[in-house]
Amino acid sequence: MARANFPWHLEDIILIHDDCPPQATHVFLGRNGRPLDVNNLRHRVWYPTLAQASLRRRTMYKTRHTF
């Protein structure tokens, strides 16, 4: 089975998280220091990742018990 190339990797997410200020109230913040915009995340990362993995479109919430 061929390995899929996803737009984001766990290492990238950890680096972004490590750059966030310690007083942050959210786990993952954008580069501007504010919480991630879920609509932007969904359209720029989530849906393209599902398409690249040949999975049907679904919400992130519906995937919580998939694997």
C-alpha cells in the first residue's frame, strides 16, 4: 500500500504548539496567537487530507470513533 502524503505532519503541529505563549487558553493557536479558525482548518487541511486518503467527506467530529 502506498503511503499518502498529507499536507500537515504531526511534527509541524507540535512545532506550532511549542511556539504558542504559555498563558494560552487553547491547545492550538494560529500564527497570530488566536484560536484556530475551524472553517479555515476544515477547508484548507481537513477536506484535502480526506480527499488525498480517498476517504469520503465527513466532519471532524464524526471521525472521533473511527479508528
